[in-house]
Amino acid sequence: MQLEFSHLRTRQFLDPAFHAENPHHVKRFLDSLQTQIPTDFRSANEWFTLFHEGSLAINDVHTYLDLATQLDTESQEAQTRLRLFEEKVLSQLLLQRENLLDIYINSPWRHSMHADDNGKIFKELSKRKKYSKPELAQLQIDENKLVRKYKNFIHTAVATSSGTQVSLPVLVGRMHDNNSALRQSAFISYWTFIKDNEKKFQDMFSDLVENRKKQAQIANEKSYAPIAFSELGKHDYSIQECFEFHNSIAKCIVPKMTKLSETQARSLEQTSVHPWNAGSWPQITPTSPPADGNIDRLLGGFSRIVEDIHPALGRLFARMKKSGTLHINTSPNKAPGAFCVTFQESGMPFIFGNFAGNTRDAMTLLHEFGHAVHGHASCFIPNTLLRTPSMDFCEFASTGMEILAFNHFKHWWHNDNDVKKAQANHIFSMLNFWPFMAMIDAWQHEIYTSEKACDAKFRNQLWKQMSKRFRPHLDWKGIEEFEELGWLARPHIFTSPFYYIDYGIAQVGALQLWKIQKENPALAIQSYISGVSLGAQRSLTALFEASNIKLDLSQNMLGILANDMEATIRSCF
């Protein structure tokens, strides 16, 4: 894998020969930080600058090595390099994290190290220090190995469909096809694979749960959730507020989805909505895919969309294409899914995907480009600790980009009616998402506080309870055996516990941006750029405020947003 870009800034204090993949280089770097303790204003600035430069270099190598394994899941060299990096380099960082936090937190020269952040770094690192004990670090190293084991399994998995072996991403794509029979066939094939491999999934998750519960015990926590919250930078809301968000969804969104499902079923020419039809609604589906399904034309239209939103975004996308950091075509041995990473030293984002040219792919590209814009913007912030906010705001950056594109769908669809349907369809998918998100988050909180967390039967039964609470409108008749397995197919549950709610919070923000856009498109764009430009220099609440929106997960807010969403959907009838 060759990428064409250079460092954003010249390194000042990091050894020019430093290579983050070399464990000895990393050890010398860490030793320098622990022995050259700041003693005055100048040495304090030099210490923090060295920390900043080394952190970026290590982060970029980790990003590069992980990306290589995703681009070619069969490459043993890529797998070995990543494994050795995690075992020999990242392990050093985890084991030394407590010492480094002590140096920073206890230094009387701390305010000389970087620009005034109103104490944000100190407050957040002080909280994180609680979960930086060496015993925890070793468990986290082991946890990384378990996560890698899961990824290796899922990235190479194949299922049987119509007598042939197909990858899981292919089946997922078919489950979003406009043809109902193809969706149903793909759904049965996909979940048959999950059922056939249930024990493997269950065993891998049990190992992860045991590890995470041990972490909670060492940290004197009743649940793993506070540790996960700390790692994800969640400081602006509590676990209790997550429960309140679940309740807001149960009271405001679930009844609306249940009512809408009656109209959706009629559009499907069915008496009820089956799981393979959950996201399908013919009445609000464009008559053709974006750019008629042609990838090159889809990218051409995308260029015009982001250029219309703001010329600076068009220039960024052009740079990404030129530098080879847009890898969205399918290829042999490529991992499933889509994501965006940003190389911190160069400020260059990389978008990864497996696109076929359908509407879902188009929206995913917008989503990942939102992450790209956010990552690129934050790289101009000199302090690495103030670049990446909590994941909920990162997801606002991506979801907000989807919303900002609404006014420019003409570059993908030929007529106004299809543009209107595409907008309504996307709004429906967001409305449809909230209950599923609540299921996952509520399920995780129950699992990580229960003594039965390692009981596979309990986990399945709990998921089924969540299904009845949050998606009662789905008809599982004839495929009841699959309903309780839904959690097994969501990677975040294995790899990033308690992350999923971030998408739901992001939607609350993005939909407020949508309300602004309908009244004043220029203000919506200005608000978006204002927010994402701040990186992590503000709290989540303040980042939302900088974007002219509110961090409000109440029933009142969701009710207002849901009414607007329903009106947009019904306007297509």
C-alpha cells in the first residue's frame, strides 16, 4: 500500500530516525518522557511537544498497519506486522500510561506545555488515570488480542447462498436490494450462517466479557461501562442519561414506527413488515439508484455535491482522489464494511469501502466523507490531545454531512420526485435506526451488570426482550429462531462496547441541523464547519452549541424531530 502525502508539520524534538514500528525506538521515546521530567517553562514545552510528535507518529503507523490488514485479509505479512506492533509497541504505551499521566497531572509547569484549554485536558486525564493501572493495562492488551481474533474470523467468513459461497458483505448488500425476494433469500442465508456459527460467536464474546468484567473488578466498578466511557471520551452525560435516552425512544419513536409500519407494509404489499423488509419502503424509494448505479458517475456527482456544499470540501475530496486515499471499490480479500481514518501527521484522511453503486453506498460515502472533513480539520490543531472529541460528535460530523447533501441530490438523481424520495428514504432510515440503537445500548448495559453475562442463553433471551420492547412492529413469524441472535451480527458489540449510542446522539444533532437547513442553508453549512473545526477543544455540550444545536435527548426533543421526520416521509404519498 503506497500513499502519497507528506508531514503537515516538521518534527522538532522527535529523533529524525524514529520509527514507530521499532519497539526499541518506542522504548527510548518513552524513557525520554519519563526521565526528562519538566523542570521549567522551556523544558515543559519541549516535553509535551515530544509527547505530541511521538504520539502522532505511533498513531499513524498503527493506522497504516491496521488498514493494510483490512485491504488484504489474506496477507500474513500484514497480520504479523499488526500483531507484533500491538504486542511490542502498543503494550508499552498501555503499561506506561499511568506514569505519563502522573508526570502531566502533577507537573507545576503543566500550563506551560500547551495553549490554554480551560483545564479540559487535566480534567479528562485525571478521570482516565483511574483506569490506567498496570493490572488493567495487561487485561487491555489481552482484550486487543481477543478483538483481533474476532476480526480475523469475521473478515474471512463466507456463507452459502443459492448453493454458492459468498462473502458476508455481498449478502449484506443483497439484503438492501430493491427486490424483496432477493432480500429475503439473502437474509435467510446470512442468518443461517450466524446460527451455524453461533457457538464461535458466543465463545468469543464470553472471552471478551470475562476480560472486561475483570477490568471492572480491578477498577472497583460495578460495570465495565465507566471504563468504556472513559476510553471513548464520554464526559458530558452519565449512564443514567443513556437510560433516559432509551426511554425517550421507547415513548416517542417506537409508537411512531409502529404506526408507520402499517403504511410501510401496504407499500410492500404485505400484511406486516418482516425483518428483511425493515428498511425497505417502495413508496419512498427512488425509481433508479444514484447516478444509475455507475460508480464513476456516482463519484463525479459526489464531487459536485461536496463542491456545492462548500468549495473547500470539493478541494479536499479532489486531494484525496489524487493521493490514493479513496479506496471504495470491491477487491479480492478485502475486509467488509466502510470507515474513515485520518493520518495525523499529514492531515490526510483515508476512506475505505466496498461500494456497488446503490443508494446505501452513496449515503455511506457521504457519511465517511463527513469523518474525513472532521479528521482533516482537527489536524490543524497543534495539540494532539485536543484533536479528537468523543465519538458522538465525530458521528455528528458524518451524519451532518449526509444532511447537508440533501439540497444537492440533483447530482445523483435525474428528477425532482426521485430527489424527494431519496430525502424521505434517508429520513426514514434515521427514524428506523433509533430503536435498534436503543436495543444495542440497553442490552449492553444489562449484560455488563449481570452475573449471567457469560450465559449464552441469557444473552439471547435478553436480546429478544429488547426486540419486543423497541421493535414490536417487526414480524418474525416462521423465523423466530433468528430473532434472539440479532446481537451476534453487530461488530461494535465485540470490538467497541458502548460506542453504538454515539450514532443515536449524533442523529439528534444532525436532525437539528436539518431544521436549520430548511430555513437557512448557508447558516447550516456555517454551523457545521464551526463545530467540526473545534476538534476536541470544547466539551460535547459546547461543541453542539458551536454548531447551533443542543445536546438534548429528552422526549420533547425527540418528539419534535420525529414529527418533522414523519411529515417528510408522508409528503411522498
